[in-house]
Amino acid sequence: MKIDVLTLFPGMFAGPLDESMVKRARDAGILELRIRYLRDYAHDRHKTVDDRPFGGGPGMLLKPEPVFEAVEDLAAADTHVVLLTPAGRKFDQKIARELAGRERLLLICGSYEGFDERIREHLADDELSIGDYVLTNGALPAMVIIDAVTRLLPGVLGDDESALDESFSGGLIEYPQYTRPAEFRGWKVPEILLSGHHAEIAKWRLEQAWQRTQQRRPDLISETGAASPSVVRAKKDDL
Ligand code: 4GY
């Protein structure tokens, strides 16, 4: 997969994308990632990328010309062009899977108070938000999306890890997990996990995941596309 990022703050990307799984994916050639500096596409003496909003109001907007030129330079016919903005549809695991299936992405990071509407209207295929808060710019959202998408690319996760990915308690939050020692500062690991009864353990985990999800994230159960009670019951009956 090829991902280009268009940003005014390329320096922010040094670090997070050079570590861990994303680094592995890049080194293996599974992910080809390029950070592009928007100012390189401004041609006046001051490399201007922003301007004041028509009609007045506070702050500055990203002006259309550099962004259009950059996208025309960087995007191929099969490139999915994504604008990062709090006004976009909310990014989640389902969208991560959708993006992981694309050949090429171009992520455009917002800056200042926003963008000229023509960028949104005539360049973007998609607008995504990582959550209902306002950051100083779109660099962190871009990195969040790259991270979530990269671990879904074939060959990035080991077989053990990918088998775990949402397959068992799909759509629910994780069940409690423990490792050694079996007793730590007087706190014991639940007996069932030490029993060796695999079917009973699976049942316990599903029950725990289900209870936790009901308590902490009821939205995951009622929302379409997430865990439905019938799906969870069906899984339980399988055990
Ligand atoms: N949240 N999800 C986000 C963001 C910065 C003002 C528009 C977000 O995706 N992007 O907060 N971006 C803002 C700053 C202009 C972009």
C-alpha cells in the first residue's frame, strides 16, 4: 500500500512512524509512506498557503491553489483522497479495514481554522475525524489512521496476533487478561484461567467481554455493524 500525507508540519511525523509495527511494515516494503510538505506547492515569494476568510471572521484558511496542485501532483487515478477534519465521519475499526483495502491513500491534514470549501468539494473523496475534539492540525490524526491501517495490511501482524484481532469477541471490548505470576501482592488470577478447561475459559472470556461492553460501551452493542446480542449468543452456543 502507498500512503502520501500532505502537511504543513512534516517534522511531527518523525518518530511515531519510524518505530514498532509501522517501521516493520515500511522496512518490509508492505507500506510505502511519504510525507509531503504543502509549502513546497506554494510558488509566491513567501510560500503562502493560507489566507483570510471572505466575509470576515477569525483566523486563516488553507487556500485552494497549493492543495490542488499537490493533489494533482501526488494522486493517481486509484488514489483515495482523504481530508482530516473534525467535521468528517468518525474513524473506527470498520473504516480502518475499508482503507486497508485501498491501493493508495492521500491524507490531507487540516491546519489553521480550516480549508477553503472547494478543497472539500472538488478534491476530497472522503472526510474523516478521529474524534470530537479540535487539535492544532491534522498531523496526529493522520498518524493515528496510518497506524490503525498499517496493522491490518497482510503480512504486518504475525499469524498469532491477527487471529486475535476481533475474531473471537468481535465487536466487544477485551476480556480481562493475566500473565504470570498467578498471585501478585495477594491478587490472584481467576481460578478458571489456570484450570486448563479451554471451553470453560472461552465461555468465561466471552461473558466478561459482554458484561464489560454492556457496562462501559453500551453504544457498541446497540450500534449497527458492531456486536449484536444475537451474534454474541450464537457464538456462546458454539462453545
Ligand atoms: N479531530 N480529526 C481533526 C482535527 C485539526 C482546525 C481543521 C480531528 O481529524 N482531524 O482536530 N484537526 C483541525 C484544526 C482546522 C483541522
